[in-house]
Amino acid sequence: MKALTFSTFGDSDVLEYIEIPNSQLKNDEILVEMKAIGLNFADVYRRKGNYHLKGNPPFIVGYEGAGIVVDANNHPEYKVGDRVAFADVPFANAELVAVNTNHVLPLPDAISFETAASVLLQGLTAHYLATDSHKTQKNETVLIHAVAGGVGQILTQISKLLSATVIGLTSSSDKAKVAIEQGVDHVFLYNEDWKSEIFKVIPKGVDVVYDSIGSTLTDSFEVTKECGQVVFFGMAGGDPEPVNPRMLMDTSKTLTGGDLWSYLNSKEERIKRADQLFHWIIDGKIKLSKPTSFKLSEGKLAHDFLESRKSTGKIILIP
């Protein structure tokens, strides 16, 4: 089979689309022929050697995708031709992927392979952020960093479903337009005095900030009201400064970490959360931007486009 691989860490030039041996199935795995694969910043971090990575060279990244069962491996609950997806299975950047049965997500007919590959990691992240890390309540005000990104767009829509007011932060006027299309109530640019603008909208500060930038963590606390919360779930802008526990005590504010893998901790949890996401999409309550597609063989171009930060929606790879 063909796969997008790399054998040394570095920029996108290290990526190679090569022939590798087919996956050897373990007893608890089925074989899936991939139809669409999600590309995420975590894949870039792994390529650069900055993130946990499974396997040996040539390395294969990717954890998210959708396809068709081609070998059910004697598991009676699956059959050849079944449409399935997954959000947390390694080595996804290949034509064939061995998927642990505990990680298989049945794919409704109304959800395309491209949609599943576009929404699972980012959508499930947005889902746990709004329902677990912070249980969003009616009439709360939430602030979302990188609001025009994949997680930001879905988190905006889920927050609106839960009757919250949404303030978004982004880097350009074009991305601000995308955020407004997703339902953001107010959007400000990072090159503006956005903290002052937020206090004009809500003088006491916001109820919760979802911070995926990292380097903005101190600023996030500054615009959070007393007894409010900051959810830290990414470092797209670099490591945050240390948080002073005395500040947390004096202001009664809370810092919460967020990692999707903490919530996808059983087969039942994976399916329950994915089904909720799929039903919101089928019912039209969550709308997704059309993904940007590259052939799997064009992985270098896809990585370069993702790193350019010019994209506002999902990037997917098609084998």
C-alpha cells in the first residue's frame, strides 16, 4: 500500500509518498480502506519531532479519517463494506489502516467520508470544551481564541446552541468574516487593543475563555471575570507564561487544562460523543465549511498550506 511518511524530522521536504507493507491485523483490529483523512497541526508537530509519535521509521502520522471496512477479521459486529470513521487511531496517512475495534465509529449514511474526516477531532474537541471542561450555561459570555479555525468555528456553533454569547479573536478581517458567518456575536483582531474592546462589550469580563494559543494565557485571565474560568487546550502561539496561584486565589478564577484523549476513554464514550456531533450536523444545527482537499500524494503541499495559516476550514487528504 501507499502511505505518506517521513524518516527524519524537519520541514515538509522530509515527507515521502512511498510503498510500504500492508498492515498486519491484530486480533482486536479490522482493516479500513481510507476514503478521507483529516490533517491537523498535531501532524505537523509530529513531523518536526515536537509531539508524541508512534512506530518506527518510516513514520506515518495522522489520527483521524473515514473509510470502508475491507477485512472484518472475524468480528461479527462488522462486515466488509461497512462505512466507519475514527478520531484516535495512529498511522492514518495511508491507503489502509488497522483500526482497533474499540475506536471504530459507525458512520451514518447522511455523513460523507469527507465530512467525517473534517469534523471528528476538531468537533469532538469543541464538544468536550463546551460540555465538560466548562459546562456552558444559558446567557454566559464565552471568548474563543482562533475563532475562525476548525475548533473555533464548531465551538462557536455549539456555544450558540447552548444559548451563550460568543466573542471571537482572530488574525485578519477575512477570518473575522468567517467567524461572523458561524454566528459569533462580536469579533476582534489580535492586532487591535482587543482586551479594551472586550471590556466595552462586557465590563466585568467574560465567563470563560477557550485559549488554544498558549502565549496569550495571561491576557486571557485579564479579560475573565471574577470566579470565571480559562480553559487552556493548545499552544499554537507557543508556551504560556507560568500562572501565579496567588492570582487564582485572589480573583477566584480557575485554570482548566483540556486534552481530547482524556475524554475518548472508552468505546461507549467515543460513539456517544460522535453520534451527538453527527446528529447536530444532520439536523443542520452545526454547519461546516467545505474542506480543502489534497491528494495523499500531495501531502507536502497540504502541510505547507496548513502551516501558512491561510486556511479557515479543514484540510483533508484523499488517498
